[in-house]
Amino acid sequence: MGRIVVRSVNQHDPTGHGGNRRLTQIIEVLERWGPVDVGRDVFWGGFGKTAVAIGRGAIHAVRRGRLMLPRPKTLRNEGVIAELVRRLPIGADTVLVLEAFLHAYLPLIEEVRRRGGRVVMFPQNLDSLTPGAVDPMSRRRAPVWMHDEINVLRLADLVCCISREEQWLLALFGVQSLYLPFYPAEEARPGLRAIRERRRTCSPGKILIMGSVVNGPTLAGMQALVANAGRLVEAARGRQIVLAGFGTEVFRSALPNGEFRVLGSVSEVHMTDLLCDAAACVCYQLGTTGALTRIPQLLCAGVPVLANYVAARTYYGMAGLIVTETLDHLLDELRAFEPFDFDAPAPPTALEEQLLRGLRAL
């Protein structure tokens, strides 16, 4: 076991957005392997920092023999990584762990490998297959840069996926991987258990839709639901539908009906109250990669989930989850829905142990 270095654009936060929660889960497992050095990388900033990063990236590009300089954003990303390579101690004992923005870290990955270190990747999703996603280096839009991302994954000594679907897909390209589904970090579990206990004395009466519009696939799913607001209200049979989450204020002008209420951004305390009062949560996506971290969170909190098959990917068969094939099917299930109790999902202990065995074998 060497020096474990985690670099990410996400924050180590068990109650933050999905990327933060997954990073926290990964760190929790890694700390059972050995001490972890976690660093957060910011690829954007004020004019001064961006200009310096672009200049550094241009110098780096020239040194790599490029006659045509890339676009400014690409140079900025290269500049940030070039500085990271310069100041980060890298040796044969280094184990570099990455879980997001993988293609942007290619120069760092190559340097770690060149110096005899090892690389572990936990892709939170396949960016090149996420609708609308742009390659941080070439600025090409998904999915035309899929092979570039897969070639980066080939450089890892160990890959661990968040969904079975991605594990299967990568295997088709010769990239073998382990699987670790999302499960709330130890620090977040008491709060979820408390919500589950509070729900025993509540009369859940709302249908909740939650998420951040910053996430493109989440926004697209919300837009599809809002476009069918009238049908959702009818199917809810008198239960108020509540839409909450960062940036969801954008839907207020489209939803004048009081039976479909838009709360927008809410505090953690307010979200806890919403979860206690929710008869169910609706999750709907049109097509993307990764896995919805909110589904295990909701099931741990005792909130039933109605999800279409895209949103429910990798979680099929879990107690408390109702999987639907189409929007019409979802509406039918909502009409027939009555709140019910179910056991919280168990943590993926066996898969964590399998991952630890893989890490120890590096």
C-alpha cells in the first residue's frame, strides 16, 4: 500500500449533491485501506486565475509539440493540471485515485504511470455518453469522444463502476472493472434513520420531485414532468406535488397551478421535513449514465420511489422502488399508489470487501 492521493472536482461532503456523496463514500472505503490525502481541483475561477492557467496551458502545449494551440478552455484545463503535476509529490509509492473529469487528468495520469505509481478510477458516470456533455480537453460533444474516455480508463490499474450497466459496457471494450453501488456514507446514516423514524408518526401526503437543475439529465427529466404537470396532478389524486432542489425556481412561471408547487432551493432542514411528509418521490430521466444517488438515500429514509427504468438503473429489485417503463406507466402507478413500509437497503459490505481486496493486490 502506497501513498493514496485523491484528486477531484467534487467536495468531501456526505450531505451534498450526488457527486459529493459518492466521493465521500469512496473516501470512507479507501480509509479502511490506508491514510488518504484528498485534494479538490478548481478548473474555473476569476479572470486572473483563468488567464494564468491559460498561459500555463499554452506553454505546456508547446512543450508537447503542438503547432496549433487548443481552445482557451482546453488550455485552462491543461494549465490547471500542469500546475498540479508540478507541485504534487509523485513517486513509485503514489496511488492516484480519480472519480470525475477523468479525461482532463490525462497528463497527471501519464506522469504517475511514468514514475511507477498506480492509478485507480471510480467513474461516477461515463461523461462521453452523458447527453450534452463536452470533452474538457477537445471540447467535442458527447458521444463522439467515447473512445477517448475509454482509452483513459484503460490506463487505470483498477476501475470500479457505480452501475452494473457501465461495468457491462466497459467489459465490451476490454476494460475489466469492479462494482460498488452508491450507499450513504456512515456519517449520513443517522439522519436518514431519524427521517425513517419520524415518518412512522407522520401522515405522508405529498408527491416529491427533487434534484438540481445544474445536472443536465436531471433538468431534462424535470422538464418532461413539468410538461405533463396536468396529468401528474390528476394522477396524484389530491396529493400535492412538490418540486424542490437547487435552481428549480426556473419552473415557477410554467406552473401556476397550486397543486403542483415549486419550492426552488431549500435548506437541509426544510428538505428533511419534505422527506418526512412525502408519500413518495418521483424520479424520471430520459437517458444518461452513472446512477442516481438520491434513490438509495430515499430508500434508506423510508421514502418509496416511483422511477422510470432509466432513473432506476442499477437499483432494480430494491425494496421500496417501483420501476415503470413509460411516462404513462408511471402515471398509472401514481394513480394506484398507496404509501407502504419496507426495510432499508443493506450496505454493500461484500462488494466493499471485494474492492478492498483489489486495492490491496495493487
